[in-house]
Amino acid sequence: MHADPKGVLTGVHFIDGDHAACEGALAAGCRFVAGYPITPSTEVVERFAARIPLVGGVFIQMEDEIASSIAIQGAVWAGKKVMTVTSGPGLSLMMEHVGLAAITEVPCVFVDVQRGGPSTGLPTLPGQADMMQVKWGSHGDYEIIALSPNSPQECFDLMIKAFNLAEIYRVPVFFMMDEVVGHMTERVAIPKASEIEVVERRWTDKKPGEYRPYAAGDDQVPEMVKAGDGYRIHITGLTHDERGYPAMNPATQDTLVRRLIGKIRDNADKLVDVREDGIEGADVVVVSFGITSRVAAAAIEMARHKGVKVGHLRLVITWPFPAVRIRELARKIKAFVVPELNMGQMVLEVERAVAGRTAVLSAPHAGGTVHEPEAILAKIMEAAQ
Amino acid sequence: MSETETFGFEVENPVMPYLRQDRLPHIWCPGCGIGTTVNCFTRALTESGMNLDRVAIVSGIGCTGRVAGYMNLDSFHTTHGRAIPFATGLKLGNPDLKVVVYSGDGDLTAIGGNHFVHAARRNMDLMIICVNNFTYGMTGGQVAPTTPIGATQTTMPFGNFENPFNLPFLADACGAVYVARWTVYHVKQLAKAMKEGLAKKGFVFIEAMAPCPTLYSRRNRLGDGVDQLKYYKEKSKIVNGADTKDVGLAFQGDIIVGKFVDRDRPTWLDSMNEHYSKVFGERYVPYGVSHGQD
């Protein structure tokens, strides 16, 4: 279906990534946001608070990030599309509710405008060091989806994709911005509502009595209802059976957890979203994401001027990781170079996929600013040896 | 409601249609007071005449946290301490719902204390039923923010020396529009308070004192559930309109019960709609004021 025109600010704008992310959420149909102020993400909710009264919906500034990350889940069961927005310290507080969203299969979007850490770290400066936290941060086994925009335009475009994927797979989706992408101002073109595809919730057409909240078909994703419609659902964070009732035994745990994992892992091929440039015939491939991809592009240009055959593979969806594509390339190239604003997180995934078939060079950075292109260039030259 | 089990009796227990009978038996111990509060709640629902499809119940974690799972309503068993913010999202997501938060003293006022005070401050339209048994039952009887000074708990093995909350005073001070306390001895009054609470708009707080014979009573040599009911009967004094700062509880001391607060304040949602109508005029479409209970 098409976007609701009420939320779509069609036209060409000169706005930063935080504002563009908010417009993406509005265009995607987000009508409930609960948040708590935290640099460098606050502008997203500030804009939402200013925009939502006339679009029709609710913004509430909660007492903390713990409350924000569960208030949105209450609103989902009332039928709303929802988002919360934060940065590192707030993300850490939200972790228990990432697990709740995973086990109760609540479609929701967590925006993380990453800053330097650990702890309070560098509130106003960029990092990309939450990549593993969003994948593994809540206890237990579950799967999530994460996207990494590298421009304000992508903050708009990919946000719509983030909301759509949340509905298709009923998982928490992480929108992994960083301080630079969030605060960089560029041209953002917002299309007409009729040109924006949004995915409706997977509402059931079963009647009360025949509907089972956690019975899933072949795609492993159950259909939804909302409170107030007469289904008298029970939703719990305990291990539950198809009725949604607690059933704390190894057999139910096995069925539930395998499905929570399977609905993403079994669809990992469909979920691959990488942007490739100059991969064919390359000796070296740079794997990057988010703001670092733009610095990497400059380094790659410099390397090509020096005659190195270097390609670029940018992860747009970072989780699930495109392991199959990386493995294919591993057979053909001399080395991967993985620059990131952390001390080596996604490089571990590259190494896992490569499994020793070729060299993998990490180009870590502790954060606080972006890489110097020369630092990435030096790794490319080393890799090309 | 489909046919219900009568367990050999000629007449069906009037509580049964409100329960998910396929989830019985429940987990509560003999002599526990939580079931009595549930009985009162079902009576309040009956007398309220509400469309039960539009009533949702939200619990946190703990013995009382299991109430949501037994009620035949749209029911949500959330995370420890976070029933109120979940309920806030549910209510604001669909203001036509009547949202009841049903949880224990530890869940609502220790780990969930911050959410409790802010929801009361905002006058969020939620009815909070707090079953206060002065302990953490599910985890084996640890000290709670409500444990009276002198009571022994596993994590206060030599007697509690921490000052407890006076819950009605806390709710009152934070802005609750309705505050009452009853014990599970006062079943009629408790059911009536719940009925009034269901009809009230805004942050409603009802404290239901209940025995935990397995952990609180046994560890403090207070006898069984019946002994605690006798204590409630003998030491309770009904003082409607009592100043909430005077209703604190001492170990096995006097219990002031009654309806302490009943006032009107605009809810969060009413305030938002009124404010934005002023700011934006006719351009603003009031949010969630369409139908009410049908």
C-alpha cells in the first residue's frame, strides 16, 4: 500500500540526518514515539514532537529510556507503528526490552545515533561501536535486523525500509546512524506519498476463538491482532506456546527460539542489501558501512589512482550479515579491508565468513571523528601487496 | 463465554467466566491474598457494566504479575517493573481502551518506582491495583520497599532496618486522582473501590494488603493466611478521607483503610488535546476522543 499523505512532506529539503530520519518515520506511518533526550539523537524526537500534532498521533517524552522502549511496545498492541530514538547509554538501558520485543514479536524501530563510548564517552562525537551490542545485547537467543544509512537522504529512504521490515518479520529493527550522519545537512528529496510503498501490519483474518497468536505458517511469522478487538490475547515475555500461554519446558523453548531465529536466518538471502562498486576483477575489497563508507570511497579513489584494483562493498543492511556474498568474494580476491569507527566489530563477521580463505585487514578507529582517508588508503596498499 | 467447569457444584462460580480456565490451576499458595483481590476485581468488572473486550490488563513480574495471565481479557505480562510504561503506550495508542495495571508492591514501587511517580504526575488514565504483601514472593521472600521496620526477610535476616514507603502518601503526593487502601479482609470495600476506580478518569491507585503466608508470615512467625485476616480485622480502622501522610504501616500495627483521595484533574491526553486545540485552532484534530466505551 501507499504512504498516508498526512505524514509525507513531499519536496526537496536541506535538512540533517536526524530530521530526515524523523520524516522517514512519519512517511512510513509511524504515529507513536516515546523517547528520552540524548545527544546526538535528540533532534529526531524534537522534530517528531513538532510535527505529530497536525499529522495525528502521539509523542511522549518518558522518564527514561527503559520506559520509552516498552511504551512503544504497548502502543504496538494498540495498533500503532512505533519508534524510539536514542544513543549509546540509552541503548544500553533499552536492552531488556529488545528481548521483550524479540520474544513477543513486536514490530518496532529503535534508532541509535551512535556516539563514542563506552559509558558517557563522547556525547557529541561519532562512533560505530554499538554494532555488536544491537546484535547480541539482550540476553538469550534472538535475531534482529539493522540498517546503516550514510547520508540524510538514506536516513529518509532506509527508515521507510526499516519500518517495512519490522512489519514483515515482526522483529525489532535497528536504525544505526552515527553522530556525523545525524548532524550532516544535505539535500533530501521526499517523493509523493503515492510513490512510497509501506507495508501494512500482518493482520489476521481469523476470528476470535480460531486465532492463535503465535501460530506461524511456513514463513515462520505469526499474524497479529490488537487489543480491543475481542480476541482476548495473552502476551508474555515468558517462553510461550502458540496460544501465547506460558509453557516453560525444553520442547516449547526449542520450538519458539528456533522460529525466532529461523524467521531471520532462513530469510538472510532475501535481506541482503549491499552496494557494490568495482568488485569485478578487484584484488582488494573494502567492506564498510555508515559514515565510514563515505571516507572509504575517497580512499578507494586514491588507491585506484595508484593503480590498485580495489572494489567497495557497502553494507546497507548490516544485520543479518551477508556472509554468503563475502564468502564468494573470498575465493576471488587477495584481501578484504574493513574500516570502522570501533576497535574491530564487523571485521569479526567478515573473518567468520571468509574462514581463512583470504586475508582480512582491520582498520579500526576508536571514534570521536571519522578516519583520515589516508589511514584506509594505507591499509588498502598493505592489502594489495 | 463458552461452557465453564463447575467442579461438581450445581452453580458455576461467578468468577469463572473472567478467567482463562485452560490456565488453571493457578500458581498461588494456599492462604495467599492475590486470588481474593482477583475475585474482587471480577465483581467490579461485572458491576461496572463495561464491555470486557475494551478492558486490557497489564502486569509486571512476580506473584501478582501472574494476574494478567489468568484474566480472560486482553492481557499483557511484561517485564519486571515496567507494566506502567507499557500500559501508558497501550492507552495512548488506543484511548478507547480501559487499561488496568495489576502488579505487586516490589514490581510497582521498587524497580518500577520511577514509572509510578511519573505516571501519577502526568495523570495518565490508568487504574493501578497494587497487591501489597510486603515481600518478594516469587523469588523467596526478600525485603521490599514496603517491608515494615522489624520484619525479617531473607535479605534482612536480622530484621528490616530500612524505612518503608507509605504507598497512599506516595501516590497522593505524585498527583493520583483516586487513592484507596483496603485489605483482603475488606472484600466488599475493595470490590467497590475497584468499581469506582474503573469509572474514574486519570491515575487511580488502589493498595490491597494481602497475606503471603509462605514467606512473609512464616518467616515472621505470624501464622497462616487466616491469622493474617484476623490481624487485618482486628487492627484495621476505616478512615475515609484520612490524610495520607498519617496512614503509614508499622510491623503488625494499626492499619488505616479507606478511600483517601477522590479528586479530578485533567488527564495527560485531555491536557494534550486541550493545549494543542488552543495552539493550532481548527487545524488540530483532537486525538483519541472518538467513541469512548461502546
